[in-house]
Amino acid sequence: MAAMSLLEARGLTRHFGGLKAVDGVDFTLEEGEIHALIGPNGAGKTTFVSLLSGRVPAQSGTIRLKGRDITRVPAHARVHAGIAYTFQITQVFAALSVFDNVALAVQSRGGHPIAAETMAALGRVGLAERADQIAGTLSYGHQRVLEIAMGLALQPVLLILDEPTQGLSDGEIATFKEIVRSVVPKTTVLLIEHNMDVVMGLADRITVLNFGTVLATGTPEAIRADRAVQAAYLGG
Amino acid sequence: MTMGRALSLHLGVLAALLALHFAAPAYHHTNIARIMVLAIYAMGYNIAFGYTGLLSLGHALLFGAGLYGAGLLVYHAGAGAAGAMLAGLLAGGAMALAVGLLALRTSGVAFMIVTLMFAQAGYLTVLYFGAWTRGDEGIVIPQAARAIGSLDLSDDGTRYLVALTLFAAALLGNLALVRSPFGRVMVAMRENEERSRMLGFNPFTVKLAALTVSGLYAGLAGAAYGLMFGYVGASLASVQYSILPLLYVLLGGAGTVLGPFVGALLMFYLIDYASAVTDAHQFVTGAALVLLILFAPKGILGTLRARGARWLP
Amino acid sequence: MSFGPFLLLALMEGLVTAAVLALTASGLSLVFGIMRVVNVAHGAFFMLGAVIAWFVSEWMPGPPALAFAASLIVSPLIVGAIAAMSDTLVLKRLNYEPEATIVATIGLLYILEQAALSLFGPDARPVPAPFSFRLQLPWFGYSGYKLAVIVAAIVLLLGVWLILKHTKAGLVMRATQIDRDTARAFGINVDRVYAGVFAMGAGLAAIAAVLIVPIQQAHYLMGGDPLLLSFIVVIIGGLGSLRGTLVAALLIGLSDGVISTFFAPTLAKIVATLAVALVLVFRPQGLFGNRTA
């Protein structure tokens, strides 16, 4: 029998009134992979990862993390189970210092001693010199990095990144790719992305969502060659 | 880190208050003792409101729990002051826990109304059971009960020092709390609850813990107020006493440790002077609330901190 | 008097309470429904309505009916003006942010109560009823004026409903309620609408007070109970639903009348207060409101 997948979602469904945001999605994540989630705007990508992270409760379907059913587990508990989520629109604690932002993540994980572990986490993403700076005064790119640093400081088994490179410069994107490559395979990465260069360059596998359902799953080459995906999303 | 400066400031304030013990004339002596106890109450409120973002309109319930917890024990069961104060402290905490379990299922405006309603129900209950609580008339605490060991609480000097001791403990405890990891979580919850949740913190338990600590402070203040000033009455559990800590905290600076004391000190004397000039001191309270919320919602120390004194806890 | 007629008396008293409560609460409901503002000073507006009625009755010569008629017009106008001013000077500047607004209305409450205390005094003072004829029922006599109050309240509430549903002003109000920004984009002066709604809410409370003051007396603290009861009505009926408000007012007015007759009023108030809290905790949409409120 094949090794257990890290995450298995079966028949995941979430409607909002009449809108079928996520409609009966089956999804499997293998341990240690970098998996990209792509699709047109409104395809249900953010809703889908919100279901996985617990931000939004599923209406039907199941989610298993390392075999354990976490469908009914609340969001904050899923963090302790090992799922970290970084927001599409940066949600750092703007009024707190960079240090405090990451310290919160370290604290949550139970890291000891908090100060040392926080500085180490900041060092890994290159924000150590800015530890005392107020997060709201950081540049947009640095705030995105801080957001990722908070996720990493949780030492998750699954890191979900929601459009992490949006608004970043090329240099910042390069740094981002390095950070992601450095955390696998210990951490599995699921990222929503619109930037095809990033997707093709990073992803081991890609899933395409459209209208709340899975259009295709496979390696980057397979997806690029897929006719249906080309028609719906990649523009021929 | 900046702990050194902050600690020095707070110890300095305590030292100044100690010095006042020897320097201040009798009238102000009693006033400052009263203000210190009210400041403990306001600090408790600040822990819930200023630091965690829970705007409660029902803290009089917690103050009253301490007040009547201590007062009834002394009046009906003949307990000593020390035991009564401990009972009041615990009563405040227990009441906060009970109310929090229900009220924290709501948030924002609903939370304000729910806490207001619970406090009103508490106040009315005190009136309803007037046979035991003596309702509006209140209970005068017998002289004999107002003593901890050899310390006579009805004596101005002793009372001031006991109040100062309690205030010091409360102040330093507050400082330690807000600098602690849990203090960081409280602030995070206030700043961005969703983000805090997604970092693994349970909003309900964090808020409940903050509210319970707030209740412990309020209960201690209520018990101390009744025992030290010798009177336990329904008016001290009325809605007025839910508004007062809010006012003190707003004026002094929500989310700062010394803010509640500064606010209590200023507001007390403001109303005191206004009462001497005119009967219309309620106007002062009302106008202060409106002006503060319009023009200075951060309060005195809050504005100071925003303008550069970032190290102020 | 045997139990049956006693109950009838309690119910009729309850109807009077319900009528005045419906008027007062609809003012609160309107303000919350359209502006999303919880006005803690609503009871103070009520009290001012009664206090102004007293002043009018003192200064106006002639039969009490004349003074009463004048109060019905003057009182809501003055109170409405004060409300509109408060909205423009204070609430608008706070951008109607919920917590700040509540703190501001608490401050307003203190100011208004103080004003009444200073200008009117701490005593309760009676205001003469416009007429006093008694309706003689087989078991007891009942004040004709009280019945007139019920009728007046129904007429006024019908008027409010007509304004909301069938006039341009009402349409503008409803549009602003649904989406403030879109209304603004359509050229609606939202600031003026809000001031008007706030004034209307206060005016309704004032009129209710004018109606009830010949039965009760005017006192600077008389706003407390109507405030609490209006809160209860609006929350149980569902914030923002006028129909819910009316049904809840009927329910609570009648039960308050009955309970206060047979049990201690303090106990009734304790139960009512806890009921509000528990409804908000477990069923925040009340009976008729929508979850989004």
C-alpha cells in the first residue's frame, strides 16, 4: 500500500447562498511536495484553502491530516495540528513590532526560549535587523516576508500560502522561492498563485480549479499540455 | 529591552505616592486612598478593554461582587477583613468567569448590551434581596471588622498604606501581565482576532482569561472599597460604577498600565472641584466622555505613547 | 373585584404600556435599523419630551387640552432638533463607529439628565391630562384618556409606517439602510438622512412621553425604564425589524402589566433584563430580525 498522504480532502463542499464556491472537491497532498493551486479569479481557490485551514467550516466532505479526521476541528486547533495559513491580503499585526509578530507564532508553538527562537526565525528570512521596527511601517515586500516568517515560525507540517508573491519585485520573488525551497521536504507547501513563472519554477504538482471544481491535477508539464486547462485558464 | 525604563517609572510613581503619605493633608490623604482603590478597579477594566478590546458596560457587577462578597461575609458571618477581601477578590473573578462564559459568545455591540444587562440584573437582585443586602440604604461596616490583624482600616494613615500596598501589587502585577507572553496574546487578539486565531490562539479562552483577571481586580477593588470606607450599598453596584472605570481608562489612556490611575486621579478631582462650584457635576462626566471620544480617544498616556514614548507599557 | 375583571384591568393597563412602549421602541429600532447606532440616550430623549410638556403646561394659558395639543407638536420638534444637533456635531464625526458611538451617547445621556436636573429640578411633577372622562365598565371605571393614548399610539405608528413605505423620504431612508455607499453614489445626502432619522427616533420617544406624562409624572430620571424596555423590545423583536418591534412591544407591554400587577416589579425587571441578555447570547436575531444585524 502506498505511503499515507499528508492531506486528503474528499467531497469538500461550501456554498454561499446560491454561489457554489467549492463543489465536491477531492484533493490529495503528498508529504514534502510543493503543490500549486491555480485557476481564474472566483474559481474558489481561497475558499478551498480556507476550508483546509478551518477559517471557513465545510458544509460537507471530509479532511484528513496524516490520517486524522480534522473536518470538525476549529481553526486554532488545526494550527496546533500543524497547518499554517498566510493571508492573501497581508495580515500582520501592524501596530506591533516585527519581533512581537513572530514571537506570537513561536509562543503558540510552545517554543523556548521565546526571544532566541524568534530572532532565529527572523534571521532565516533576513528580517533580524528590523526586529524592533513597527510592522506597519515595513515596505509591502517586507510585510509579505514577515507574513511568511510568522507561518514558518509555527514550524508547520503544512504551510498554505495565499498569493504570496502578489506585488513583489523580481528580487523579492527570487528570495521567496529560495525560502520555500529551503523548508521542504520537512514542511509541505500548498500555494495559490497567479504568477505562472513562480508556479512552473517551484511546483512539483499543480491543481487547477474552476467554478469550484477540480479541472485537472498533475505535473507542470502535464498541466501545460492539458487542453481543457488551456481553454479555461492559460489562454491557449 | 526597555523594561528598565518602564519599571523605573512605575516604581517612581509608587515612591511618590509613599512620599505623599507623609506630606499630604488629611482631606487629600483620604481622597488619594480612594483614588488608588478605584484605580485598581480601573486597571482591571483596562485589562479587559484597553488590552484585550472587550468593551464591557457591566463591570459594576464584578465590583459589586467583591463589594458584597466581602461586605455580606463581614456583616452576616462576622468574618475578618483579610478573609473578606480575599473572598471579594475571588467573588469578582468567579462572577467574571460565569458572565464571560455566556457573554463572550457575543461580540461588539451585542457584548456591550449583554454585559450591561447582566450588571443591571445584578443591581436589581441586590435591591430585591434587600432583607440581606439592605438595598439602597446599604450596610455600614462595623468598626471591629475594619481591621487586618493590628491594622485599623478606619484610621486614615493605616488605610492609605494598606491601599498603597494593594495598589502597588495590582500595578506591578498589571505591568508583569502586559509584558508577558500572555499579554502579547491579549493585544494580538485586540488588534486582529482573525490573525490571532490563525496563529493558533483560541479567541474564546484568551478573552475569558482576560475577563477573569479583570474580575479579580474589580473584586479586590470592590472589597477594599467597602471595607476601607466602611460602606456597602446598592449605589456602588449601579450602572454609574460601570461607566466610571471606562471614563478613567479613556481619560488616562486605554492600553497603558498607568493610564487608569492617571484617569482616576484627574477625573476624581475634576468632579470634586466641579461639585464645589456647581451641582451639575454629572455634566462634567458627560462632557468628558463626549470630548474624549471625539478628540482624544487614546487618552493622555495613550497620546503620549503614540507621539514618541513608544516604550511606555 | 374577582380575578377575571382584575385580569382585564391588568391587560388594559398592559395595552397602554404596550402602546407607549411601541412608540418609544420604534424610535430606537428606526435609529438602529437605518444608522446601525445603539442610542443609550434614547431614554433621555423620552424624558425630555415629558419635561418639555410640563414646561408648556406651565407657561401656556387656557385649558389643559390646549397645552397638551401644543406639547404634542412642540416637544418632538425640540427634542428632534437636539437629536439632530447631537448627530451632526458628535456622531457624524465619529463616523458612527459602534463602540465610540455608544460611549458618546452615554455622555449625551449624562448631559441631558443633568440639564433636566438643573432646569427642571429633582422632584416629580404632574402634568394635567387634556380631558378626564371615565369609561364606566360593569366591574370598574377606566380612564378614557388612557384609551385615547392607545388610539393615538396606533395612529402615530400607522403614520410612521406610511411614511416609511409610501413617501419619498421613507424610500430614501430605506435605501440608505440597505447600502449607505450606494445611496451616496445615487446622490442621497446620507449625512442629512442620518440626522433626520436620529431626529425622528428621538421625536417618537418624545411624543410617547407627552402621551404618558399625564398618567405618570415628569421626573428627570424617568427615562431609565423606557430605555430598558425599549432595548428589550427591539432586541427580542429583532434589531432593524419594525414589525418585530411592534409584536414584541405588545408581548412585553402586556406581560409587564400582568406581571407587575401580580408580582414584584423588581423581580419582573430582573427577569426581563436577563431575558434580553440570554436572547442576545443564544438567538441574536430575535424573533424577526435577520442574522446580519
